[in-house]
Amino acid sequence: AATSGAVLKKIRKLGAPKGTKTPEGFLFPATYTLTAGSSAKQLVNKQLQAFKQSFARVNMAYAHRKHLSRYDVLIIASMIEREVQVPKERAYVSAVIYNRLKQGMTLSIDATIRYFTNNWTRPIRQSELDKDEPYNTRINRGLPPTPIGNPGLASLKAAAHPAKKSY
């Protein structure tokens, strides 16, 4: 249901670049009430609607001044969501990402490697850290090609407006 043509068309209207093949990042994490017999398509539509409503509450002015698109902010938010252990650190992690992007540094976000390798529990292997693939932000500069998860509103807000720190 999530990768149907209709869904991919909807996420383009929400900011996904043409050619995006997955709704990763756009399926808003929340609790949904569905009636018995509801389809996966109905759930996905609710998630997309919730994403649209939530993202509308995000002030994008700062991110736009930094020449970041809605999709860029979504990618950053997904990294924040996966990387942060303590909620109050979201804006700090966002500041690190913005500062590293500005300086042309690698982001070095391990969650992007974990996403690519689908490894969320075991230690990351040296071979995974060394592998030149698009989600390896220890090797490649800039943002990964897609979001690495579905961020909540707090991560979206932090991604659009980082803390003012030099970390």
C-alpha cells in the first residue's frame, strides 16, 4: 500500500523529489484508530494526512535561509529521530548537522549506516564503516539520498530550526 503509484504521487506533493520510490519519512508516526477490516491503504492515507498537517506546523524560514528544501529538512529530521537518545538533544544534533553541512564535513551519523545495513542492534562493523555506499555519512559529504525513518513533529521542528551552537 505504501509504495503504490497513488502514494508516490501524494508524497511528491508533500515535497519528495521526482523519482522517489519510497514514502520513507512521510509515514507520520502516531497512534491511529481504524475500524475492523480497514485496509493498509487507509492506514497509509491517515499517516500521509497526519504528516501533511504536522509539517504545516513547522516554521521553515531558517532552513530556507540555509537553502534547504522541505525534503532536506525531512532527511535531517529522520537522522535526528534515529540518532537522539534524549529528546532535549534534538536541536543540538540538528546544530551539529547544519554546522557540518556548512563546513563541507562528513556528517558521521551512524544511524544512516544502520539504516542501509538494516542493523539496529549489533555494533557496526569496520567493513560497514569503510563501505562506500550512499548512506555512509562517514565517507560521503552531504545528506543521504532519502530519509532513514519516519520522524515525529519534535524532530521535524528541530531539523528546521537547530540550536544556535558551534558544535
